[in-house]
Amino acid sequence: MTVTPKEKQAIAEQGYALLYGSPKQTYWTPDGRPIKALPDMRAYTDKNGGGTRDANLDRGWLLQKPTDLKPYCDHCGLWHDTQEGIDDCGEKIKAFTEMWDNKAKKELEPDERMDKLESEMGDIKELLVKLLERRK
């Protein structure tokens, strides 16, 4: 397939989606980066009724370049108003991760009650085998 100069220009401006009839739109992240993406229209309902909404806006993307830039958080993948917000987010995620790591470690630790129960079951099995041998 050959691409005409006009198509090359369209690709440079809008991306490949323009060739297939769906033009991309420019969105902006709260930290000022431009993103070219297809609108992701979704139906929604709320207490006031409903309608359609661009799901890209729910990701935090904006329709115009922001004047007040927000820092990006590597911990949660969103944007916070201040660096303190990013630090707090990191501490919360660290605490949450540690809590679940501790729960997982606790579940993996050998349980003394289960060990005792298994040994008692072994004793009962031996007694049953002896009892059955006597009956024969």
C-alpha cells in the first residue's frame, strides 16, 4: 500500500486513525503533556438522569492545555496538587502493600494447630489399620 503526500500529512497531524474515518483529538494531561487519542464516548447514568461522556476525561485528561500544572504521581499514576500529596500517596500505598504482604506471609507460615491435627489424624489412621488387621 502506498501513502500519498496528503495522507502522510494527515498521519502526521492526527495519526493512523484518520485514514479509517475516526479523527483523533488532542487531550492534555494535568502536567501539560499532549496526548492524541480517539474520543472514548460512554453512556452514563446518575441522579440527574444520564447521557454520554468521554471516558478520557475520567482518566484526568483535559480538553485544553492547563495553566496550573500538577505533578504526576508515580505511585498511583494520577496527578496531585502538591508534592506533599504525592508523598502522602506513596506512604499510603506503602502501608497498604505492607499490610497485605504481612497477611500473605502469615497465611504461608505453618500453622501449629494444623500440624498437631495432621499428626493426630496419622495416629488415628494407624489405630484404624491395626483394628482392621485384628478383625481379619
